[in-house]
Amino acid sequence: MNKQGKKNPEICEQCEEKTRVVLPYGPHYFCEKHFTKFFENRFKKTIRKYKLFKPKEKLLVALSGGKDSCVLLHLITKYYSKSNSIQALIIDEGVKGYREKAINSAKNLCKKLKVDYTIVEFKKEFGVTNDTLMPLILSNPTLGGTCAFCGTMRRNLMNKYAKKLKADKLLTGHNLDDEVQSFVMNVFNNDLNRLKRMNATSGVIDYEGFVKRIKPLYETPEKEIITYAAINEIKHYSEECCPYSWTAKRNEYREMLNNFENRFPGTQYSILRFFEELKPYLKPKKNGENKITHTLHECKNCKEPTEKTYCKTCEMIQRIKKEEKKTKNKNNEKDLTHLSKYNKKLTCHTTKNK
Ligand code: SF4
Ligand SMILES: [Zn+2]
Ligand SMILES: [Zn+2]
């Protein structure tokens, strides 16, 4: 800072080193060491502020091998391995040529950090993979989107294995960008119920069959996660995105919000703060949504919580199996080649790394 109290963009605001990282929303100017400190302090502050977990609780980190979950595991072991027991859960959705590489990164990080891990596969658990789902969904769009299927099945397995492994909390790598995108998506879709459930901890539903999901990177911008991983040499898989990510509507929101953030730094934090201020007005009514906890019971098939006879995942799988029988068109995959143009147009590479 100079005598007028103004920051010098060339020099770190905490020491005399040259600026290496600029955060336009502050603005903040940091050398690598002070950026790391700033980043880690915010991470620990989020955990305290939202009371995400307590000492001695068993933490299960959902690890994909991508930057968010790898940085999350790195930070959790760095600061909480003495106070908490930590394990990782790796889910293999079955995406040939992509998932194996990301899983390798995840396994390597666990070995480096001496964290025990468990791998669960869609194929073994559900008898389907994302690769088998995709042709079916594209031949019958009324079934829904691949990401909707994939996300529902993943949440089912995360909860199931969090219980199996006796975890108190399940940690996911959702970051600030993800949360803001979800908020705007819910506004655009007029989905107030889903918006009410958004938080640094999962849902409004307190039910013993659900292990609480928590998001320690809730206030951390995605770009800074990439910078932090590079500075601190946290190896993660970043060469390509899931080939089905172009099907996600979320990409459109990511692109729009990235444009706003670039032009008007701080937009994403503004949206998050607005949501935080709105939250008290969105509390579920006393006799309204909370009623759901009384109607929950175990799914007849997989034993996960549901209000119906079968849970959403099992219903989805039943629909897929029916569709599989109906079409029996093994050559469907060939017809997907024309879709590669979208793959180039809207992947997280072109939208996320802006
Ligand atoms: S991009 Fe979609 S299909 Fe691919 S892993 Fe993510 S949720 Fe699943
Ligand atoms: Zn410095
Ligand atoms: Zn089920």
C-alpha cells in the first residue's frame, strides 16, 4: 500500500514480493504465499461459519479426481487429519477413455496423502454405465438428461456408502460457481422448492437415513481453485471433461455467469450474498415441507430413503431397463458421431477456464 492507502497492483498487499495472483473482485494483489494463505483461511472460515463438521466426526470425501475434489481432500487432510478421521469415496460412472484417467489421479492423491479410499462402480451397483445410458437417452429424450441420471445415481451411492463406511459427513467439491449457477438456474426454472434446499449443507430434511452432505468450498471461486492447485502442485485430472458434459444445461449458465464475472468482478459473490440474505424468508413452513420426514421410509429395492415404494434411482433404472429391452438397438452409438460438434461448442473446457 502507498501513503494514501491505495494498493499497488505490482506488489503483494501483504509483503514486498511481486504480485503473482490478482483477484479483481477485491481487488486483491498477492504473491503465491499470501494467495495460498488467503485461500486456506477462507476455506477454514467457511467450515466454522456454517458449522460444517465437529472434531472427531468421520469425514468421507467424494473424490472424482478433478480439481475441486482433489483440492478439497488436500485441504481437509492438511488441517483436519488430527481432529477427524478422513476417507475418500471414488465413484466410477463408466465413461470409457475419461473416467479411468480421472480415477487414477484420485487414487494417486489418496496414496500421497495416506487416505484410505473405496471405489464403487455404476456397473456393479446398477448394471448400467453412463456409456450404456447415453444412446438410450438420445434415442428417447423423454427419459431425461444423462447428467440427471448420473447425478441421481451418484447421490444414491454417496449416501449408501457414507452409511456403510459409518461417515458422519459426506464432503463434496461444490464451489462458489456451482452454487451461484444452481441459484440462477432455480430462478430461471421457477423452482422455489429446489432453491430452498440449497445450502453449504444438504437439504432441509433431517432424517437418519440421510448422511449430511457438506460443501467446504461453497465460498471459493472455481478459478482460484485452479490457481491454488497449480501453485501448490496438487495433481488432478484436467485434460478433458466428461464427454457428456455438453448435454448439461448448466454449461449455458456457467458461460453467462463467467461473462458477467469477467465484466463486473464480484457478481458471483453478490449473488451468493443475496441468496444468504434471502434464506431466512425461505424457511420451510412449520407444517409444510417438513412433513416429508414423516413419510420417508426405505426403498423396497435399495433401502435408500424415499417417499414412494421405490426411490428415484431405482425408478430410473427400471425405466432404463425397459427402454433397453424395447430398443435393443446395439448400433445406436454409431448415430452419435454427428453430436461431436456440440462437444466442441460447449464443454467445461471452453466455459470453465475463462
Ligand atoms: S458431466 Fe454429467 S454425465 Fe458426466 S460425470 Fe458429470 S453429471 Fe455425470
Ligand atoms: Zn506476499
Ligand atoms: Zn432404491
